[in-house]
Amino acid sequence: MQIQEKPPAGTPFDWIGGEAKVEALVERFYDLMDLEPAYAQLRAVHGTSLDNARQRLFWFLCGWLGGPSYYTDRFGHPMLRARHLPQSIGGHTIGIKERDQWLACMDQAMGETGVPEDLRARLRDSFFKTADWMRNRGE
């Protein structure tokens, strides 16, 4: 994560509230994706079940935020872009609409799970940089 100033807690993981809060964020994110028509295009690229995605995002975010390295302990370096190439997600591509829906869904989930506004703003910036880099289609 690229956070310029030192957060009020030791790490963004601590600041967000630890594992329970990361889990709540991930659960709400995928619940919203599954329920809200505004995220239908994003939902479509995830296949029929969100169980695997929920678990992996939880593991990833824990480490990315400075907590336990569950994801890298299991899978090594995240290689996010390589893992999200079209062939790895059923032939779907990630364009501006998918990026923007992912960001909006995550922002809504952060708001609904009570992520502190200072941290939420910093995460939005970091998430945007990562999500934009993940695009594998121009539009």
C-alpha cells in the first residue's frame, strides 16, 4: 500500500480494526456485488460462485494492509495482473467499467462497514492505482 503519512495505528491493518474488520469488509463487498444491479458487469466476471474470491481477497487484503501474510504464505507473490488475465477468469476482460464498478463497490462496502474516513480516502487512492493497472482492455 502506498500511504504517504503514518496512520494513527501501527499499520492500515491495525487502523481498519484487524481481521474481523477486513473479513466484514470483504463479505460486504461481495454481498453488494451479488445484490446490486449497479455492479452486474463486475459480478459477471466472477463466475457462478464468489466463495473462492471472498477467501482470496480476505487473505490478500490482510497482508496488503500490513497484517498476516495468509495469501503469500499459500500462493507466493500475488502477481495480480497475471492472475487476472482473461484466460484466468473465464475469458472476461477488465476494462474501465469493471474497474469503476470494483472501486464503487469497495467504496460502498468501506462506508457500510465503518472504515474510518481518513483511511477510506487513502485506500480509495491505492485501490484506484491497483485497479487501473489491472485493466486488460482499453475501454
